[in-house]
Amino acid sequence: MPLNPTVAIVEKQENGHSVAMTRSATTAEHIEPEKSVISEQLSLLAELGRDFATSLDIEVTLERAVERITSYVDAEGGALFLLQNENTQLRCEASTGATDITGIELASDHGIVGRCVQTNTGEIVRDVSKDKSFDGSVDDQTGFTTKSILCAPLSVNEEKIGAIELINKRGESGLFDDSDLQLLEVLSSSAALAIVNARMAADLVEQEKMRRELELAAEIQRNLLPIAPDPNSPIFGVNIPARTVSGDFFDFFELEDGRIAFCLGDVSGKGMNAALLMAKTASLYRCLGKTSDRPGQLMAHINAEICETSTRGMFVTLVGGIYDPKSKLVRLANAGHEPPLHHLAGNKFLAIEAEAPPVGITTLAVPDDGYVEVEVSLADGPLYIFTDGVTEGKLTDGSMFELAGVEKLLTENMDQPLPFRLNSVVNEINRGDGPLHDDITILGLDAATFGDLFLDFDISAQASELKPTRDRLGPWLRNSGISIAEVKDIVLAIDEACQNIIRHAYGGDSDEKINLKITRQADKLLIYLRDFAAPVDVEAIKPRELEDVKPGGLGTHFITEIMDEVDYLKPDEGAGNLMKMVKIIGKSQ
């Protein structure tokens, strides 16, 4: 008859009654030690998790983690291996024990640790001498004797990272057991997650560092561009980078005798290397251009310098010249660049082809007296220089802008000031939310003078005319050099004002007209809206307090919030009402 263990009588409340229960005394004796072991394991896991979460140095933390795990499992040594070189190698990143093997590298499928990584499965090898995968070369190098191995993979969501390997269990048996493996697998999971998080954090830091460096580079590039001149200046340029930094550039500056030196270039390639070569070429041109009367010779000097120092395979297509406002003559040289366009009478365009290779390729193809120079007269029409990002720019329908598109827009806007013409080309390509195909850069020279930008047209006093009016206003304002955000506000204010005229002055849709006039004077936009209805009570249409506004009466509040000035005037002649609005451009930028 088997012996009965000592029985303990306990009670618990069940439905309000005491129920007698029995529990084996021998079972009770095992509960406390098991609770203690679980508590210790949870404590170790919590400590490691806290270290991983708060550490600023993941390498030091991994070393400490390997030491703690090795000590807790009571192994003679431990090591943490991580995959590297596109997962072809395992490198020991941390180790503890009698022998330091930190830095040792193995093939990713080599040895027991390699097998553990490849199968992504933990295992116990109680006698390594009977395992064909065991490699004793490390023992031969260190003099250490490996008897048994406990190994658990480091992985997160099936992404293999490496493994933790423990060697030689201390104690009488010297053997690892299943509980050791279970614990190591839990600790390895925590370590793997910490490593992934640390790598992600490091990547984010590196990305932020790169972003700041690119922003700094972009700011330096912007500072290399000339300050926007007076709208009636004979020269104007626009540069829109496709990325943060640009490989395109343009520059112009006045010489001591009143002539204007200018250049426009496009660096091959993308990224930081192109941006650096762009900065160097632009700086060389400005520095040397102040003492040179010959653009062809100047570009030959720059070519020699770029050939000597530029990265192999990189070059710059470049157009440079000098404009004399007195004679209206331009002398320019073209080094492998897109042909500049001379807009002649009758809407004909003359392309000025390059007669020499780009800057930075070779000095052998450049004549002794410099690049070939040509002379054009702005008295015959304006001159336009641009990069291939203009002709190869993508329109909203996906088609390419091409040279024909450039010529068409320049012809349509030939009676507008130079900045308006250039912006009309740029804005035709730089529309939509998608990224640009390439940098957009265009430079123009024009001897003709223009007055203030001016827009004047009539619309029917009908609600159906408001959308076509908005569609017409947006592009004109953008081409006037006004930001997208300001354009939206201005169009909204004009739209609200027109609605008020239709609703209140005419009493609804009418066959009468509304006249809209807009003038841009430097940083000030003047907007006049005139109707031909009976005079209205100005006090009745002025903004009220918000609590007094009736439904549909917020229009005047929008207008006064957007505009810097709003006045209601009496027309100089005839009946009707005249509204004047003033917007200061760039005030909120």
C-alpha cells in the first residue's frame, strides 16, 4: 500500500458555505520554490527590458545583458552574434566568460550558432563532440573546452538578426535543460526587439541628420541665387528644385561699367555631389566673371578648373554671357547646353546651338582663345535660357512639355513683363501634387520695358460665371509671382465679393456686368470690383459682429480677414458701386 502524503485541510467560501478542501503537502512544498524562480526570471526580464529601453549605448547594454543571462543560467561563457554583410556573416558583438571572442566572425550558416540562426530555432546540444556542426577551431585558438551549448535565435517577426549562445552549464551534471532553453528564448526575444528598436532609432537619427544637412545645403544654394531684381529689370530668373537640393543654377550681377554678366547651368547627376559641383561652378563664375570681358574665355578657365578637380564622369552644361543695356547687345557662349531661344518678330524663335562640349569633360576640345561666342541684339526680341527640366517637364496629363510648349506660352504672354512670362512657363510644369521630373530653371533677358502687371475683364453677374472667373484668376496670380497659399486667399475674397454683388446689388443673376481690375505694384496687389447697379448702403454691407451675422453673411468677414484694406468708393462717372481691396504680398511668408 503506497504511503499517503501529509494532507492539509483548507477552506474556501463557495455560495456562502465553507467547503473543505485537501491539498498535498508535498505539492505545497514545491509551490514556493517555483514562485521564487518565476519571480527571479521576471525580475531579470524586467531589468533587461529597462536597460534596453533607457540605454543610449546599445553595445554596452548588450554586453551587460550577455553577462546577466550567462550568470543567471549559470553557464561558463556566453556570446551574442549578429548577422551582417547582407546576412552572410555572423559577428560576435558581445561575450563573457574565461575567453573573450568579441569580434570573431563566422559564416552565417557555420557551426551550431549558424544552424540556430538559419532554422530560427533554439536548441540544446548536450555533447558537442557528437554534433557534426560543431566547429572546434575556436577552442583550438583559445584553449577553452566546449562541452555543451545552449543557443536561442534573435528574431523579430521572422526577421533574423542573430543568436545568443551559452557554453557549458556549471554544476554536477554540466547539462542545460529545457527550462534553460525556454528562459533563453524569452530573453533573446527581448534582446532582439531592443536591437531592432535601437537600429530604427539610429536610422531615424541618421535620416534627421541627413535632412538637416540637405536643408542647410539647400539654404546655401538659395543664397547663391541672385536677389530678385526690380520687376522692370532687363533680367530675371526662376529656379525650382525637384528635390531638396538642385543641380541647376543661374546667376547675374552688374559689372562696374553697368553691363550685366549672367550664366545658367545644369550639373549632370543628382544628389549631394551634383549640388557641390553646382555650388563650385556658380562661385567660380561669379568670382572670375567680375574681371572678364570675354564669356568664352571665362568659361574656358572654369572648364580647366572643373576638369582638374571634378569627380570622374560629372560635367556641367553651361551658358554664360554679358549684356550691355546701352547697345542692347548680348555676347554669350554655350558649353553643351540646351539652345537658348531668341524670340524674334513674327513670333519666330532662333535657337543658338552649342558649339563646344560641356564644362568638365575635356580641355582638348576647347579652342585656345576660349569657347565660341555669338552676339544677339535684344532690340530684335527677348532671349530665354533654360535647362532640360523645362522642355522635358511633365504636364498634368503626363505628356512632355517640349520646346513647342515653351514657345507657345512665351508667345501668348509676350505682352506681359518678363517675370510673368517666365512664371507662366514654370507654373505650367510645376502643377499638381506629384514630384517634379527634374529641376526647373529658366533665365530671361529683355530690353523692352513694361508697366505694372495689369488684368482687366468683365464677367456676367451670374453665379455660373464664378467658377470660370476663379479658374482664370488662379494662373494669372501665380504667374504674377504670388504664392499658392496667398493665391487661394485672394481668389476666395474676390469670389465672395462677386457673390455679394450678384446677390445684393443685382438681387440675383442678371445680364448686367461686373468689371474686375487687378494691378500689381511691387509687393502690393490692388483689386477693383465695379458693378452698375443702384448705389448700395455701405453701412449695410460692412462686417457686423459675429454674433449678429445671419446665415450666408460671413462673406464680408472672409474678405476683411484676407485683405489688408477694404474700401467702398463711388465710381468716377456713371451709376454703380466700386469696391477696392488691397493685399500686401508676402507679408505672411
